[in-house]
Amino acid sequence: MNATQTAPMQLEPVTFGNTWLQIEDICAIAAQGAVAQFSNNPDFWQKIDAGVEFLDKLLREDGVIYGVTTGYGDSCTVRVPLSQVWELPIHLSRFHGCGLGQDFSEVEVRAILSARLASLSQGYSGVSRELVERLAFYLNHGIHPRIPQEGSVGASGDLTPLSYLAASLMGEREVYANGQLKPTRDVLSDLNIEPLTLRPKEGLALMNGTAVMTALACLAFQRAEYLTRLGSRITALASIAMQGNSHHFDEILFSVKPHPGQIEVAKWIRDDLNHHEHPRNSSRLQDRYSIRCAPHVIGVLRDALPWFRSLIENELNSANDNPIIDGLGEHVLHGGHFYGGHIAMAMDSMKTAVANLADLHDRQVAQLVDTRFNNGLPANVSAASEDRMHLNHGFKAVQIGCSAWTAEALKLTMPASVFSRSTECHNQDKVSMGTIAARDCLRILELTEQVMAASLLVTQQAVQIRLNRQELNLSSLSPNVASFVEAFQKSYPLLTEDRPLESELRCLIHQIQQRHWPLYSEEN
């Protein structure tokens, strides 16, 4: 069955094979904003077919091929009779069916399928047309294997989680279809599709690679990039609310420490503050570090993004299983491309930079709620009337929450990549822990998004109080900030009487994760 046959979605295509895939392509497919298609370049399919034909030739000649005519890992010295090699993929997927923990979300599973398809489409894995087309069919028709999060050490790749993908292609285990968890065989039967009989190398090709960690890294990158923009806007609002000194973001000042990302963040904040039209001179010569040094904190992540992109996209566009099958040149190359060290380094580094954003905005919130530091704002930024002020506590508990979420984020920054454990009879004696690093990074992103949601509520409340007191003129704000404040106020009204804020926080967190608020170049 062709990948796009009866595809229900008329969306922009992402082409696999002979094309360089970007992080945004994987994220678009994951969010069901794009469909998968294959290159129409005949060289692409020639390479796919050549790998299969070469493996068939070796099998006929009784060649020794790891994972095809041998056992796996430490069992590579065990010869498998040719009469049994077709059973080997079934056993590989079944004995790895021991994943635990929470299941990956459907968005994450779609990213995982896309990342695996990207690797197999390089044409060096010895897999058939039928297999890559079935993966694309899964994506284009919303068939999502249930994949537990825990059980991968990141070399020999993401074996245990990817076993759930391999098993589903053979009609085993469970998949989500139309939002419901069902036995895979039932879903395939309803679609009049036969389960695949995996060819001797195909089980290993599906499972032995970095698809899970790479997919999570793509999703993490997109979220982290947005947080650099959002953090800049929050800082500008905090500076406005604190009646801060806009000269801290001066163009000449940042020209003498020319980190490009840091300069970009300072410009965003400077433009938000309308510095050239209405420069603000605070009664304080220097604001506290969480305002004054915000470009330096956010800029670290902003400057690291090109490096993260390079590592992630190189991995995404690689053949990362073992052995590598060069069908055209007729080589079987045994190596370690399943090792996820580059993704592990990217994720360990990203999670530290992101957690610093949580810490930054937690400190900004702490200033705003404290009458000793907030330059005349009411305690806990409550907008209660004077006769009701003694009853209302504003954002007191939200600040406590920020502290808790930040502490958890900071705790998780311990690098996973240095905690290699020798596994599988000491065959896998040095492993990457890339998938654990990626999962940690996504959790830190979630916690940081929680802090930022709270920060947005607090800063917009403080700005509204200044406006209501006529201590601030809306016309003095930049057009983008003025429209942002007005739009935000419509969705999140002033807190004049204490109310539970959980639902508002959850809604705002979801909006942040969906990049709901256009920022900077997107606004213009």
C-alpha cells in the first residue's frame, strides 16, 4: 500500500529521501501539520532496492551478517541457521518488549516514527520499499504505536522503545487509532492491511538507532527556541512594571560584548521598552541582575541554538543503525552509529540553559511580589481595593509555585551522559544515555514553561496596575507590547479578588507550548 494512498489529510508534504530534513519538518509531522512523502528521484529507490538485493545475495551465499545470520549484541558469535533467520526479527522485538514508565504522547510518537523513517530513508539500512512505505502510511493515517518512555540507555540505540514500533508493524502489541488504544492486529484488519513479515535485517534496522532521542530533541529545540523569545518579552514587561532602567539594554553597551544571540535578545527587549522613543531612567542607577543581566542569561540559550541545530539535524539525516548496508558498493560495515552521544550532549547542554531561564524568571517574580523590591507595587501584586487588601493575597502562592518548579528544574540538570552503565554482558560497556537526557530536557522545558506562565500572569498584572494608577501611559509602550498587553488582559483579567489560578495557568502553559503568542519578527 502506497504511503499516501487514501491519505485523509491535504497538508504540506515533507519529502524523505535525497533531501535534507530540518527540525521543523519533524515537528510539523508530529503536530499533524504535514504529511510524509518520498522523493521521486530514481536514485533514492535504487539505493533502497540495492540494499535488499545485496542482503538477499549474501544470504544465498551463506554470508555472516551481524543480526541477520547471527544473534544480537553479545550473542553475535551464535550462528543462526538460514532456515530460522526470518524468525529473528520477531524474537528481537519480543524480548525487548519490557518498556516501563509513562507512554510517549502521540505527538512524541509521531516524531519518533518520522525520525526513524528519516534514518531508514538514507538507504543504508537494508530495508525494503514496503517497510518505509508502511511507516509513512502510519504517519499519514494516524496510527501510533504505544511506546513506553523508559528502558533505553542510548546505545545500541533506542532498542526497547523502538521494539514497540517494530512489533506493531508485525501486527503485535497496541496502537492508538482515532485516539483509542486498540490491539494492532484489529486496527490493521479494519484497514484491510496485512501485518508485515519483517525481512531478516529489518527488525534490527527499525530498533537499532537513535530515533527516540533525536525525535525528542527536535521537539525540545522548537520549544526552547520559543522560550528565548518569550523570556525576552517577559523581561521587558518586568522592567516596565518595575519602572526599570532601559539603558541596561543599550545598543552601544552590547556592541562591546558581541555574542550574537545576546545582542539579539537585548535588541528585542530594547525595542519592547521603546528605548529610543521613550528611554526610561530608573531612580536606581542599576536594576537587579534578574532584569539587568537577562540578555546575558537568555542569550546563552539563544547563542547555543545553532550548535544544537547542527548536532540534532546531522543525527536526524544520518543512517544510525548497525550494520550499515552499502547495497550499491556491496559492503557490510559494522560500527557504532547507534551511539547517541551527540544528542546526549545537546540535550544535557540545552536543559542547563533552559533551567537558567526558569531561575531567571523565578527571581523576577520574587522581586515583583515583594514590597521591599518592587518599587511601590502592592504586596503580592494584588489589585484588590484598599478596603479588601487585608483579605487578598494575590500571587503569593504562585510565587511559591515558581520556586518549587524552578528547584525541580535545576535538580534535573545533572548531566545524564556521564552516567554510562555497562550493559548486555559488557558488550554495551559504554553507552550514551541520550534518551534519558532528552526526556530530562523535556521535563525541564515543561517546568520552565510553568514558571514562565506564572511570570506572564504576574508581570501583566503589575503593568496593568501601573496603567490603572496612571503611572504608565499605554502610548509610551511599543506597539507590539501595547497590543500584547491588551490581548493578554482580555484572556487573563486583573486579579482583584483571590481566585484559584490553576485553570488559567494550565491554559497559558498550553498556549506557550503551542507558541500561541506571536513574538518579535512574527508580530511584524
